[in-house]
Amino acid sequence: MTDHIKIRPAGGTWVVRAAGAVLGESKDALELIEGDYPPVVYFPRADIAMAFIDASNTTSSCPHKGAATYYSIIAKSGALTDSVWSYEDPKDAVAAIKDYLAFDTSKVAVEQL
């Protein structure tokens, strides 16, 4: 793993809520800590209501994690554009986050229960 990125079990039960609805709850979430950035909680796809997640055309690239794919959350009140991201084929050093989703906490609530 790259020296400045650490991935560990998030511990406990985590929930993600958007537009008043629970999108998922997991006891298998991972916490990614990268340098001085705030920790990011990654949820297994299996624990997320994927019917409310729709792929967008947005992508980005990280030299340490690889190419990120973005998704929007489709809520009753409207789409929360690019509020979810995933590394579909992450670099080997961060392979643990494959098949996991992270959420933009300025658009959704990610909380430990």
C-alpha cells in the first residue's frame, strides 16, 4: 500500500442516508485514510440499495488509487449528481476498496450507529 494511504475496517455499524432515506447499512465498511484528508468510509456494494444509484459520465483519476467512476443518487426530491464514487479497478495497493462505494458527505449523511 502506498505510504500515505491506510485502509482498515471502519468498525461498528455504518449507515448512509440521502434525501431522508436510508440507502444502506453495513458492518463491513472500510475506512480509507489518505494523508491529511478526512477519513472516507467505503461501503460494500452488497449493502447499498443500488436501485437508487445511477451511473454518471463523470470520472476522475488518482495516481495512488486509479480511475474513479461516479454515480448519482436518484431520490424523490431529485438527483444528487455525482454524490457517489467507486474505484472499479483500483491499483493493487488499494485493492481492498474494489466493489465498495464512497459517498460525498456534503450531499449525504454517513454516520456510525
